[in-house]
Amino acid sequence: MRLMYIGEQLMCYIRAGIDIHESFLSAGYTYKSRDFGWHTVMEKKEENMEKFINNAPFALVLVFLVIGFVLLIKGADFFVEGSSSVAKRLHVPSIIIGLTIVAMGTSLPETAVSVSASLTGNNELAVSNVVGSNIFNLMVVIGVCAVLATVNVAKETIKRDIPLSLICAGLLMLLGIIGLGDKSGMTLGHFDGVILLGFFASYIFYMIKIALKASREGRKVEIEGGLDEDIKMISVPLSILFIVGGAAAIAVGGDITVDAAARIAGDLGMSQTLIGLTIVSIGTSLPELVTSIVAAKKDEVDMALGNAIGSNVFNILMVLGIASAISPVSIITENVIDLCVLIVFTVCVWIFAGTKKKIGKIEGVCMVAFYAAYAVYIIIR
């Protein structure tokens, strides 16, 4: 009954918002119409921030890039904590919270950057941020973990998760090259975004289904944030503050990061693709690296590879799905090459994991070395 009441209230708010929106449209207003001077406060602030960063000294731009990363990462943490608390208060099973809210939270920084980049026309940054983050998660985060402590690999990761991540990378390449729904081709259009989000929804439904089934059968289900003790119960006002404040920090952090990255690329004569593959993707993936290093020192890295693969699937299906559904994202030749590299690296990790059901120090060193070689290649190409 409580859930039905909340649902009814939400529907009332949504209908009210739609009515207000339609009344403005019927009056001839558009949210971005310069003829009527109808700019929201947020749009004006974004324009002022972009202008400020473009005119600021280079050292200050670097400071803003770091600030953007901090806002993205901490905003995602607060948003997940507030949302998880509300979900737990509504008696949503912890497994579902771990598979949805917590899992999506790790991809929120990449989502903010890619969406902001696509909206501002920085398409190269939108795609390279996701591909670069996936390569870094796979080769550096897992590679460093394996160097510090042997990473045991679950059977499900080998038989299900890694093949699924390969399918997602292949799907992204196919949609990008074909440009389904876009006559120009080499574009992730609105329809492509809907397809990716459809696959994402199916993936979430499938993971929840098998996790609940395993739980009913009494089998151990290892999901990040999927235990009751992992989810903190905080007050409702504080939860709302965390959700709203976290979402605002993510949005602002995404804009600042994109503006600063575009300025750095211009000043250094670097392509946005290179900036996205290196500085931006590494910056948004640093929390995973730090967390994995701490876990490796405690010899608690059994879930490391599964979490990294899951994050990669989320980045492709959710992040680029949302970005391209909102605004079309152009695909360039370098993006296709980098996707091929991602696929090759994923196959390498699949082979490493499948031979002995674990990834040891030698494999870890090889993975980090592969990434270093790739980094040199993208710098000199």
C-alpha cells in the first residue's frame, strides 16, 4: 500500500510537470529560445563557467579539472548513499540495490562527462571517455591487483560476464559504423541510444533474476553493495539532501570536466580523443584503482575482475545509451580502432582468466605493460 501511495504521488507530480511543460510550448516558448530570452539560470551559469575556463590561466584550468573530478566522484558517492538508504527504507531487497543503484553509481562520473560532452558538441570526448575508462579498468585496475595479490576468477565471470562484455563492445562498434537510424552513418543517434538502453534494461533484469534465484537456493551471491550491512540507513531529509546534492555535484562536475578537458586539448594541441582516453578516463577511474589496491593489500580481490567487467558493460550500455539518446554522438576512425583494442584486450584477459581460473603476478605485469604500450601508441598516432 505504501509503495502504491508513493507511486500515485509521483505520477501526480509527473503529470503536473507535463502540463506545465505543454502550457509553455502552447504559448510559443522553448527552453533555449533566444528570441524570447528564455534561458534557465543553470544554462547561464554553464555558459559563464565555460567562458571563465576558456579565459583562465592554464594552471587554473588544471585546478578546475581536478575540482571536476572531485565533484563527479564524491557526488556519485553521496547520490548512491542517499538513494540506497531510500530504497532500503522502502524495503527493496539489498541484492537489487547492489545490482542497480550501487552498480550504476560507479558509472555516474562517466555518464555525466559523456552526456555533457555530447550536448556541447565534444563528441570525440563522449566516446573516448567510455572506451578509455573500460581499457583502464580492465588492464590497469585488474593488472595492478594481480601484481599485488592473485585474483581468483569466478566461473560465471569466464562463461557469462566476459563474453557479454565482448558482445557489448561489438554492438557499440556495429551501431557506430552502421549509424542505425542516421543517414550519415558513423553516428550513435537517438535510435541507437534507445537500442543500447534496451539491452541495458534486459541486462539488469537478467542479473536480478539470476541473483534472486541463487539467493533462494541458498547459494552465496557476491555483489558489491549487495549486503544489508553494506547499506547505511540515514534519515529521510539527509537522504534527500544526498540525492539532490549528489546529482547537482555530478552535473556541475561533468560540465567543468568537459570544459577544462576541451581547453587543455586546445592549448596542448592534443585531440579530444587523446584527452578522453587518458586524462579524463583515468581521472574518473581513479576511485576504482585506489579501492582495488586497498582490497589487494587485504587479499580481498576475488570480486575485482567481475566488478571491472560489470562496470565496462554499464559504461557501454548505460553511459553511451543515455548520451546518444539525448544527443547524437559522432564516431570517428580512432574510436573504431580503440574499440578494436578494447576487444583484443578483453580476449587477452579472458585467456588469462580461463587458463587457471585466476590471474597472477606475471599476467598482471603483462596487462599493465600492454596498457603502457597502448598509451604510447595513442600519444604518437
